[in-house]
Amino acid sequence: MISFVIPAHDEHRLIVRTLDAIHAAARPPGEPYEVLVVDDRSSDDTARLAAERGARVLRVEYGHIAAARNHGAAAASGDWLVFVDADTLVDAAVVKAAGAALSLGAVGGGAIAQFDGRVPIWAMAIGWVWGRAQRSLRLANGCFLFCSREAFDAAGGFDEGLYAMEDLALSRALRRRGPFVILRHSVVTSGRNLRTGSFRDALAMLWGFVRHGPGLFRNRAALQYWYGGRRDDPRDGLPLLRIER
């Protein structure tokens, strides 16, 4: 059994195509799977749309993505867990590759994320550097992270003391328990934070890290880039770009 766990907060614009992509990717292998959407404080139609697309919807009031992911994992029935963000598209190739890696003994892994259209030049540069760092350091993005249930439980799940970078912390914890792989395949994720943010926002985050170190990510008030409320993306309502591999 594969359990897809999707944390979601006010994602009515994107959740349908995310779920449609998961179903299209997971059905062909013929293996049993389930989809859980952890609806965290949504005030829109996220829950209704997710239920209409066959997801099991769990309502929570955390306002915290690490806690939402852990809640979904605790409710999941699968031997394998695949965490997908509500603004991310997966395809059959990446799901098949993740399953193959776990079958061959990997404890978990991830994939490089491509953005769904144009993002600022500075963001493209950061993405290019980060993609190469992921492969060399074996770190997974939270938008697509997979692992065995056994390894997830042994690692203690996502660190709920972190309000950002919890995906990197779990990657490191999983690596200590066995092979952790970054797949050749990629996923497509929304670049809305980069399109609606600015280079100044990125510099402010970097300066905060220089001043406070990793402790910055344990301070929710300092992470308004992620927790400051949804900003409209000019691409919302448009099809996500499928990047050829």
C-alpha cells in the first residue's frame, strides 16, 4: 500500500490538478494506494474539492506544515509514505521510480522540483544551485519526499519544532538509517512564492539565517515569507506547465 499525504491550506485553485495527477500516476502500476489530504485551517473549498476527487480529508487546526504532515502519516495505512505538496504535480515515472527505490532497499528519497513557468532570474539561479546541492548532499524537498513507514517512524517523523526546513531535517534523519536517494525524475511545483516575493525577501531570509543560524527556522514569527498569508499568483487558474524530461 502506498499512502500519498498532502498538507493543504486554502489550496482550492491547485488541489484538483494535484490530485488528478496523483491518481493518473498511481493507477497504472495496479498497486493499492490511498490519498490523504490534511486540510489545515482552510477557509475555502479545499476540503470539498479534495473529497470529490477521492481523497480522504483530515481536518486539523495546526497552521504548521510539519504537524500536518505528521498527522497525515499517523492516519495513513500504507507501508510506503509519499509526501506531496498541494501545489505539486507528479507523474507515473517518478512514482514508479520511488517505488522501485524502496523495493531495492532505500529508506527514502526525493526528486528535483521544476517550477511551473517563469520565475525571476534570481530565483532561477537559486533553483539551479539548490538542485545540484540536493543531489550531492542527498536532501529532499518537502514537495516530494518518500520513505518507508518503518524508516519514518524510526526517524521520528517531521520535526514539529521547525516551521521551515523540516524536510531537510527529515532527509538527514532518514539518511542515518539507510540509503536515501534523489531520483533522476523530477516533479513540477508552483513557483508562486518566487513570483509574488522579491529578491529583497530572499535577502532578508538569508540575513536572518546569518544572524540567528538554524534557530531561525524554529521561530514562526520570523518566517512570514511562508506564514504571512497567501498572495495571489498571476498564474493561478492556468494549467501548470508540464516540463519535458
